[in-house]
Amino acid sequence: MLYLWIKAVHLIAVILLIAGLVAMSLGGRLAQPEWRRIARQADYRLASPALIVVWLSGPTLAVMANWWSAPWLMVKLVFVLVISALHGRLSATLRRLERDGVTQPSPSLFQRALPVTLVSMAVIVVMVIVKPF
């Protein structure tokens, strides 16, 4: 029963993380300060706390289910690292743009962030649901 509760919390956190990354990538594309502010709030209030919960609950689930030797989990973890690194880059870039008061078009990072997020999420879902290897 505890496993199912942790799994539910993990899934909720993943959904919130992806929503935050989408908001950060879309908000970061726009030069208007109010959109960048919304993107920063999506980071502070949504993506960052969700990422912490994902990293606490995910390994807990893997230990509880004894999945550490499963190849599908290793593939999933690669894409989790991609999403985690992307979050760090988006967060740092948004902070820098806000600090410097930049109003010009955003770096190409924001153009690539959405497809990277969505493709990574799709691979993770396939690994978890299908467990192809």
C-alpha cells in the first residue's frame, strides 16, 4: 500500500515538473518581462519543488521494487538526467536574463527545450509502461 502512495506522489510530481518545464520553455521564448516572470514563477513554485519530489520518490520506488538491475530503468534514468539538466539550464538562463534585464529575443535554448522535454517524457513513459528490455 505504501508503494502505491509513493508511486502516486511520484507521478503527480512528474506531471507538475513537465508542466513547469513547458511553462519555462514557452515563457523564456518571449522577450516581455511579464512572460519571463511567469516562467520564473513556474520554476520556483512548480518545477523545482516537483523535481525534488521526483528525485526522492523515484529511487525509493526503484529500491522498493528491486529494479536497479533492469535495463529499461537505466534507459529511463538517462532521460531523467536529460530533463534534470535541462531544468537546470532553463532555470539558470531565466535567472540570468531577469538579472541582466535582457529584452532581446531569448537564447535558442528555449527553442529546443520544449521538444527535448516532450521527447524525453515520451521515452520515459514507454520505458515505464512497456519495459521493452
